[in-house]
Amino acid sequence: MFFKETYEKGQARRRQMAAPAEPTFEMLREIAPDLDQILTGYLYGELYCRPQIDERTRRLLQVAMFASTERRSQTRSSLISALDGGITQEELVEIFYLMAFHVGPPTAVEGLKALKQVLDERKAANS
């Protein structure tokens, strides 16, 4: 197991940054516990705790990276995390404007579809 303190720090950070991904980590703990420990301990307990960039920037980067690589479930989770972290719809749309030019319109459109779905679900939940 990863160092217990690093793993616990990673769990707290993951819940803060990626709460929508918790079902994935539950699955990992069940069938690939070593991978859960590595990802939680190192990715969330070490890399995502580095002070060189702030939380807001990290969330924006996650959206851009996952959307540009067309990782649909991670894009969705990162959009939820970004909105939960105070990033606005307008700021997220801006990422996809830039993505349309640098990565390609189809990828940007897929990201916008994911954003629309997340926004619609939030609207329905608040109705």
C-alpha cells in the first residue's frame, strides 16, 4: 500500500476535486485495489496537492485535457467538479472555443454536448 498518510491525503483531495468519479474508485478498490492506491496516493495525494498552480487552474486544465482527449466520463466528471468549484458556464464554453481551433471542431462540440447535459441535469435537479 502507498504510504498511509499520502493515500489518506489523496482520498480527501480526490473527494474535493473529483467527487463524481467516486463510483469509478469504488470499482477500482473492488477489482484493482493496487491501482486505486497508486492513483489516489500519487495522483491525488501528491501531484494534485502541488502548490505551483491553484485549484481553479487545475480544474480548468482537467476539463481541457479530458475533453481534448475525448475521455467522455472524465470530461463529464471534470465539468461537474469545475462547476462545483465556482467556474462559470461562460468560462467553460471559452475552453471549447479555443479547443475548436487547436484540437478540432468535432472535439469541441463533444465537450459542449457534455457541458449541456451537465447543465440540463443541474437545472432539472433544482426544479
